[in-house]
Amino acid sequence: MSLSAYIYIRADTLFVRLTGELDHHTSKSLRDRLNSLMMEYDIKNLVFNLKNLTFMDSSGIGVILGRYHYVKQNNGTLIVCEINSQIEKIIQLSGLYKILVITKDEDQAINYLGVA
Amino acid sequence: MFKRNYAEVVFDALSQNEAFARMVVSGFVMPLDPTIDELNELKTIVSEAVTNSIIHGYENKKGKVKMVMEYENEWITLTIIDYGKGIEDVNKARELFYTSKPEEERSGMGLTIMEIFSDEFYISSKIGEGTIVKVKKKLTCSCENDV
């Protein structure tokens, strides 16, 4: 099982729906793809939808934290939504709950950001 | 019924083998009927250890990783061995959020996660010889009900 990402842009927000496993191996190409899209389209906010992510380790935490620092520099917001039971524990351990905005789903994220 | 099993696998220190190692450990412990959480924790432990060997042990150069898997009843022992450069200061490496490679967006949580997800955690390392990570984890399985 590898990783696939369905990505779309709405206003200045990049939405990333992840399916599969986010580890050191799969994080490399995801990071490159996100970085180039964010530069190219002048992205301010980022929303990760983790509904179909079946595995994540500390490399995945590193990717999210890395994007968080980037977004924060541009006064943007990083939102993580649809956290499932398989990855909940690692997100809890990493302290991401304390620094990120967590929403139930993408609709809630859209409401939070006001990107209608 | 007393259950005991042993397996070992040696593979190249390539990042695509992180998923392979997770699948191997999943398959190995399947007869013990672990819970989804337990399986997830075992996979995470293996993933962190193998990733460390690749990134830190071999610094993305050629090398081999050996994974030894054992169980005795509900106790699982996993040993992940590399023959890479070794860790200079193991205590420092065990500190939460410490990473020797901040430029690579490492979260510095690998060893801490392994420790939390296991019941016993050992790491020993020798400069120029490699690193051995050993974890023990007790499953809450109902082994005696199995055929």
C-alpha cells in the first residue's frame, strides 16, 4: 500500500485528501508536490483530510509540521480534519492537537477559513 | 497452548522497504490475533526503527537492515539491527523532539514513539558498527481460545 493524494484548490486554500500510508518513503514526493503547488499558486491555507489514511508514523508528523511552519510564516492556517482511529494516537502523542486547528470534516474547515 | 515462533528477514536499507517491514511484522503476529491498535503500534515501531536505520544509520547510502521477530505466548520481541555509523550519544537521541537532522523535517519523535508503543525498549549502538533496537510488547490476546 502506498500513498495517493487528491489535491484541489479553492481560493487561496489547498485541500489535500490522503489515501494510504504516510511514512518516510511516501512523504518525500508528497512534500515536494505540496511545496511546488504552494509556491506556484500562492497558497495561504492548507487543509489535510486524513479520512482514508490508514497509517502514519513520525515522518508524517514531520511533513505536517513542516507545512505548518510554512503556512504560519504567511499568516495562514493549517487545518487537519477527519482524523481516524488508526492515526489518532500518533497525532495525540506528537502534540499536533495543541498547535493545529482540527475540524471534523472539510465543510467545517471551509467554514473556519471562510473560503466560500 | 504454548505458542512460540521465530522469523528473521534481511533487506536493503531502502525507503520502500519500510512498508515491506510493516507488512512482514503484521503477517508474523497474525496468529496471535492482535487488536487493531496493537497491530498499528507494532507497525509503527517497525516503521520508526527501519526509517532510523536508513536515514541515520546509513545516511541513505547502501546497507542492510535485519529484523528479527519472536513471540512466546502473548509476548512479542522485535529486534531491528543495522550495521551503519551508529549513534554518538544514545541518551541525547532518546530525548523527545531531538533530531540530528532538523533540515530534513524530522520530528525527533521516533525513539519516543517506539518507547511509548512498547512494554520494554532497549537501544544499543556502537560508532562505526551499527545500532540495535529491541522492543518487547505484550498482547492482550486470548491465545488459549485459539485452535
